[in-house]
Amino acid sequence: MIEVPVELGARRYAVSIGHGASRLLGGLLAPFAGRPTLLVTTRKVWSLHGHRLEAPLRGLGKPLHRAFVPDGEAAKTVATLEALWHALYDAALGRDGLVVAVGGGAASDVAGLAAATWNRGIDWVAIPTTLLSMVDSSVGGKCAINHPPSKNVIGAFHQPRAVVADPELLETLPPREHQSGAYEILKCALLADRDLFRVLAEAPPRLVGWDRIALENAIADAVRVKAAVVERDEREGDLRRVLNLGHTLGHALEAVTRFRRFTHGEAVGWGLIGAAWIAHRKGLLREKGFDAIARAVDALGPRPRVSDLDPARLLAATARDKKARAGKLTWVLPAAIGRVVLRQDVTAADVRAALKVMATRETRARS
Ligand SMILES: NC(=O)c1ccc[n+]([C@@H]2O[C@H](COP(=O)([O-])OP(=O)(O)OC[C@H]3O[C@@H](n4cnc5c(N)ncnc54)[C@H](O)[C@@H]3O)[C@@H](O)[C@H]2O)c1
Ligand SMILES: [Zn+2]
């Protein structure tokens, strides 16, 4: 078992990572045993993995109640949050209550927000079941629901008390969702971990059949990178912005396709290539560096096309980010593998050039 601490003073917690960790839940979550507990999950995840989680969780929660939320992004609504408040009330959870979130990032975002708001904040723990949620949602305590068309605008910072990531739970995850999480790992490698980059560049497409130890280590390394950033900037000041590497273009791709074409990670994968090209164009990154990054993105597998998307609409979508921040849009650009810089001088021409280069890589990447 690998334990990665997230050092946040009084809000310190650990992410425990290991194959079979869910069989050890009783021990890993022992400090939280004996409390009234609300398990929040989805029917899909519970039908796949409830059989192995039920017994340890029953041993933990006294008593254990259960609430199902809708699958995927559909969970992140006021209606779900309200349903969870009703469930918390029905279960008579007081300030000593515990919320246990079992599912992907969508389920844990809304479960965490329910915990953040109930009685002005009760404890919660997360058992992420997607690769993306193991490496991303598990660190930083951001919990949110959507206010369409805006994502994640109603939320809170509420750190979990513990996270248990069991890669065995990923055995049922569709390959495309593996790939999606892999891009967030790649992002972490580009931020601060050259060794992780090297390992990931040689991983099999979509991580299918990847060595168990390699997967555990990659999850732990990505969590360490994110934890190091969050530890220095818990509430998203300037520093935490580096985590947006690949996300400026990624968010724009998701928005103009109404979140239907790309998984989040696929959009970030494209965004990493775009950011690398912009960095190269601005003389920050050598051509060799760009090639290495683009090849690593492509090696993880095919991604839906981008060449049919209107550059003007994509540019407008990146500009919306800018309005939201009421200032200049800050781009995170890779200056080398393992190092990024923040720049505010990215022009429309830079973005258009990046989109062109992305389109040329499409034949390699198209799914
Ligand atoms: N809080 C944060 O810091 C943070 C960070 C990153 C992403 N997010 C949020 O997380 C969400 C994306 O997370 P996600 O990629 O986990 O998506 P998700 O929660 O929508 O899950 C993706 C799909 O995988 C299914 N699934 C989950 N576990 C499975 C398993 N073990 N086997 C088979 N299928 C399984 C889900 O039912 C769903 O259909 C977004 O809403 C995003 O905003 C939050
Ligand atoms: Zn992301």
C-alpha cells in the first residue's frame, strides 16, 4: 500500500493507494468507525463493486444508510444535492455523521458538497472508482455542482478526511475512461515529474494491460504532484493555476461540443498538445520538447476529431474564461518536461496556429 499524505495542517489527510485496498477498508477507515454514516454512490458503480464494499462499510457505519445519485455528470445538480440533504435528514446525521462517497468524480463532487453544507460541514471520505477521480478529485477538496451551461460554479472547498484508491475497482472501467484519467496523470508529469513522463510515454495505449505496480506508482506520483501544489495553495490563488495546464483549450473543446464529444481527459490531451505548440511558437519550448509531449499524448490512444471545429468559436470559448476572471487570461505553458510557466501574452494567432497543428495530428489520433 502506498500512502500519499496531503499536508494541510489541521485538514491533513492521506490518499491510500493499492490493489485490494478496498478489502482493507475496515482498517484504513478505522478512525471513522462507529459513526452514523451515509454512503453515497450510483446504481451502476454499486452493482459493479457493491459486493466487495458492502461488508467493510457495514462494519464501519453505525448505522449505515445509503443514497444513490444519478450516473455521471447528471449527478451534479441542485436536485441531487437536495435529495442528499433529505437523505442526511432521514438518516439523522448530526455533526458526528460521516459521508462516504463511492464513485467517479461526479458522484464524489456532489457527495462532498452535501457533506460541506450539512450542519455547516461534516466529515467525508472518498473511495474513487475512476482513474480520473483517483488522481484528480482525490486531492484538493473541491466539491461542486453545475449551473448549466457553467460547470462547477456552485461549490466549496471541503477536504475529505481520507481517500482510498483501489485500482482493482478500475477493472470494470471502459478503456476510454482509463485513457481520460491517463491524460491527467500526463499533465502532472509535465508539471513536475520527468520520471513519471518517461514511464507514461512507454505505457500501452489506453493503459490496457499495464503492469499493476506501474499503475499504482503512476497514480501515487500524480497524487504527489497535485498534493504539492495544493499544499502551497489550498484555495486556488495563483499557484494552483498551474493545474490548469492543457485545460484552457481543453475546456473550450468541451464547451463548443457541449460536453458530448470528448471525455474530459481527451479534451485535456488535445489541450496539452495545443499548449505545447504555443510554448514552442513563443520560443519557450524546443521542438524536441514539443515532439515528445505530442507523441506521449498520441501514444495514450485515439481521440475524437478537432479539425471540424470552428476556430472562432473555440477562441470565443477561451475568452469566456478570461471574462470570468475579469482580467487577462493566464495560460499555463510547458517550458520543459517537468516545468511550466504562466503567460498572459498568448494571442489569437497563437491559438489558431495551435489548432492547425492539432488538426494535423488527428489522423494519428482519431477514434
Ligand atoms: N473535485 C475535483 O477536484 C475534481 C477534479 C477533476 C474532476 N472533477 C469532476 O469529476 C467529474 C469527472 O470525473 P470522472 O471522470 O470520474 O467521471 P464520472 O464520475 O462521470 O464517471 C465516468 C463514468 O464512469 C462510470 N464509472 C465509475 N466508476 C466505474 C467503474 N469502476 N467501472 C465502470 N464504470 C465506472 C460512471 O458511472 C460514469 O458513467 C467531472 O464532473 C469533474 O468536474 C472534480
Ligand atoms: Zn482536468
